[in-house]
Amino acid sequence: MSKAIVSSFNEWDPLEEVIIGTLDKVTVPFLSHEMKVFIRKEYWDFYKKYGGQPYPKEFVEKGVKALNNLEKVLEAEGVKVRRPEPVRFDPDKRVTTPHYESTGFFNADVRDILLIVGDTIIEAPMAQRCRAFEYLGYQDLILEYFKSGAKWLCAPKGSKSSELYDYEYPEEDMALFRGEPISDTNVSVFNGRFITTEHEICFDAADFVRCGRDIFAQRSHVTNQLGIDWVRSILEPTYKVHNIKFRDPSPVHIDATWLPIGEGKVLSCPDRVCISEDMLALFKNSGWEIFYPPPGEAKAEFHMSSRWLSMNILMLDPERVVVEKDELATIKFFKKIGIKPILVDFKDHYMFGGGIHCATADVRRRGELKSYFNN
Ligand code: DAV
């Protein structure tokens, strides 16, 4: 039995240790070009006005409380929770690189940055300029894990120069909010066009989900094919990294679209179904069942996400799931399929773009590396 502190191969083995991010010194991102696919249009004026400044205090206080609620619930379930050190740098400060100027954004959605595969922590380069330095908030914690025996890899950070972004990307195709049904099939993404180009490697860790020896990755606005190819080059031949595609006009992060919840069970967002024939065949031929959860219904602010944060859940083990307490339909759905919902008051974090899965990174799950597919 492995005693490694960092050891996590899938999304559902019994959870023993987890990182929850922080909203410490969260800063309103500038409405830069690449953020326009991410922020809902009705909030563009807010981001134009406040970009680079701290978020209004009352939003932050509520968001912090939501993260603390999650910490308490997980601890009560016997999970060891780690939080990053307080941010020591000044995220309000404008960062100047040889290619751009920006400010920091936030640290809460640790899933976006850290891809943990087995005993290896991979730091993602991130695609959005305002998130390029977010990794700084996790350095102490990762160093500690490194000293305890974990492997630590940093993906090529790239330059995030203007060549990485498609400045001609049509505005009418931006932030087609992910998850809301769309009738027009002629949107840019369906023709293989994204806000990021293939100029250099870029990815967010949250575009990857882990199922033992098989890892599924989507090309999105924040993860390009070079990013997926880099992860594949690092993890092969122990792991297979598959490209998977969904009918999503504005893909950013896979974990409110396609989320494995146990051996042979995956949640699929009904508004953005899988359109990769080969992947559907792989799941089917390996005996996997696809579950379609109901839409989210919590009353919350959604600045940069769809309402499908309801399915952005965290499995404690194959029998227990952490769900937002107001997502009543989702709670009912899990009960119906025999999974016990553990409730948390979390919706005030939604406005920062993430759900429960986003705000966490599972450091250790009790279990071994296995294959769940007939490849
Ligand atoms: O449905 O808007 C949310 C995931 C963000 N980390 C969505 C995707």
C-alpha cells in the first residue's frame, strides 16, 4: 500500500486530502480580449469599470464564507483540508511582462491550475493573462508536497503574446453562455475556432478529467491542442490522454460538462452532449453509463459560468457526493441514483466562476492506478 501524501488517480476514490483555494486579495480582472469569451456580456460594463481593482467587499466576504463552509463540511466528513498561505504579493499591482500588462485575478479555483495525476502535481500555464501569476499562491504548499515525495512539474508558461489570441474572434460568438441551449449551430467553436490560437502551449488543468489510466481532455477557449499534446507527452505511456469534444459553443473547463463520478459512471451535461463518436464508443464498449443531471437552480450571481455549476460536484467516495444545498433537483437526482448528497452552502462562490469541483484539487484519494476502459 502506497503511503504517498500526493496520490490521486481518479475523481471518485475515497478522498483523504484536498486543497481548497482562497479569495485572498481577489482582483476584478480586466475585460481583456480573452476574458470576453468567459465573462457574461451583461457584466462587461462592471469589468470595464472595476478591472484591476479589488472586488466589492460584500461579494468577497460572502465568497470567502462559502469556501470556509466547504472546508468545514469536508473536515466533518474526515477529509484533511489544506488552504494556500495568504497571498504575499500584491495582486492589485499591475504586472508588466515583455508582452502585456495585467493584474492578478484570484486563487480560489485551484482545479484550474493544478493537475494532480498520481504522485505528480502539474502546474498549468493558464491561458488568461490575469491568471498567469496565480500559481504563486500555491508555491509553499506544493514545495511542502514536493519535500514529502511528490513530483512537481511545470508546463511551459509561454509568453501570452498577442499571437496566442484570435483578435478577430466574432463578438457575437463570445460568452454564448455555456450551457444555455443555442439554436444556431454556425458558431465559431463548432467550426474549430477558439479565442486561443495554437501559437504556443496553453492549458488550464480543469480541461482534464481523470479516470485512472485514461484521462479525457477538451480543446477549449483556454486549452489548445498543443496544451493537450504536452500533457500527453508527459504522461505517456502510463496514461492515455484522449481528446473529447462536446456540443458547447463556449467551452471553458470540462468539469461542468463531463464529470466521472465512479467506476463506470459519468455525468454528462444535457445541454452540451459529447459529440466524439470514438469516445462515446469507448465509454459504451467499456460498460460505462452516462447520467444526465437536471439543470442548476440555486439563486446566485453567475458572472462567468453557466448554471451548470450545479453538476460541478466533488465525490467523497463512490457513495457520497458534496452538492450545493440549494441545488434541490441535483440533490434529488443523486439520491435517485443511490449516491448520498452531503450539503454545503456554497452558491456565493458561484459569481467567481466556479463550483465545488473547481474550488478544490484532490491531493490524495485512497486507491490505486487502474484501467477502467477496454482500450
Ligand atoms: O458551465 O460555465 C464552469 C467551470 C468553470 N471552472 C460552466 C463551466
